[in-house]
Amino acid sequence: MNRSELGAALRALRSASGREAKAVARGAVMSASKLSKIETGKLGPSADDVDRILTAIGVSEDVKSEYLEAARAMATEATAWRLIQRAGLHKAQRQLSAVEARMNLLRLFQPALVPGLLQTPEYMRAVLSRHEDLSEATLRETVSARLERQTVLYDASKALRFVVTEPVLRWLIIPPLVMAGQLDRLVSLSRLPHLDVRIVPLTGRQRDIPNHAFVIRDDRAVTVETVHAEVVVTDPRDVALYVAKFEGFARNALRGDDMRALLGAIRDELLQQQETG
């Protein structure tokens, strides 16, 4: 099934349900124009797009599984950051929130930044401020939307696993004192029973390379962050590669009290920098 055939099938399912396009688009947390492009084959949907559309239509789980398999067979979708930014970074955050509300298991590997779900508002602003063309209003709206996403952290029905590398904790895109506050937040969140926060230390031999950040949701889709685009991978064979990579780093990472001890040591170093700076 190619994207034109998949789009036509989705349109037929929507028509059969008697639901209007605007209502389905709203339920799927996407614009009506995006839904139109998917239905007409002008835009290839990701597996998550198909999942949200079918959920909004209200099809059975068997029908959903059939079409999700077809969407995953279309493999990989890349969306340039400039297009995401043009559509609205706050809208992208709300779409992620909808995805995270439905997932049961999240695995996130991050060798560059503190993961968005674990960031303090100050850290968020520093990350987003790299985009010099963002207005103050857009910046505030995006930070607000990301903070709303963080409510998923307190949903005990979900398993949330985070693995970061030690350099992330030492990369000062914010002042040392503010970074110390970010580390305090990591310590606090790590005590939630359904959160698994681990740190890959710089000491000790490693068997893999921390190429780039990626997120795995429910073993169904991987989101990869590159310099120019967000890439969504849904082919099960490729997803399995990322699961194996994540688990390899997780095995060699510090957790629990050992992880919190490392965070405390780095925090103390940051406070010393602040005092002598």
C-alpha cells in the first residue's frame, strides 16, 4: 500500500463513520489542511498520524492494527525543524502531549541535553533561545506547552525511562547556579517509582557510541533528532536497533543512589564554580 492508497483508505473510513473532516482533524490534534493532504495522498502520514486519525474516527482495534502496519511499512519520515517551527513549536508540544497520553512505555536516550520532560523552565528557555527568530511571546507559549507536557511524569500507569550521558550534566547553557537547580530537579524526579533515570558516567569502558538523541515509544516508533530535522522511524526492524542501543547504554549506566551521588558531586562542583566565578 502506497501513501495515495493509504490516504484514500483513511478518507473512506472517515466517510463511512459519518464524521466531518474538521472534527476528525481536531480529535487527531492536527490541522484540517494536514488531514486533507494525507487523505489525498499529497502527504505521507507517520504511524502516529494514522493512529491519531483512526482513534478520532473510532475504528476497532483490529482495523487500526491493519492500517498501522501499512503505515509502518512506509518506514521513515523526516520533517525539517524549520517546518515544525513555522507551524508553531507550541503546537508541536501539544501534539507530543497527545502522543504521550496514549503511550505506556517511553525510552529516551539523550547525549546532548537534559530531556525536555525533565527540564526546568529556565533550562527550557535557554534551549529555545538558540532560535534567534523566536519572539518572546512564542517563547513563553512554547515553554508553557512543554511544562503542560510534564504532567505525564506523574502518571503512575506509565513506565518512563531516561538515560543521559554525564557530559549533559556539565554542558552549561545556563549559569552554574541555575544548572545546579536543574540537577536538583533530576534528583527529585528520580525518586518517583515509575521513573527510571540513569546516567552513563565518563569513567569506565563503554561498548557503544552516543551518536544522537532518540525517543522510543511503546516499541512502535522512534523519534530521532538531527541538526536539520526530526526523523520518525516505524519499521519494526529499525525500531529494534534503537531498543537494543538504549538497553545497552542502560546496562552501563548508574541508577538509584549511585546516580544521585554523581548528580550531587556535579552539583557541588557547579556551586563552587558559581562562588569563584
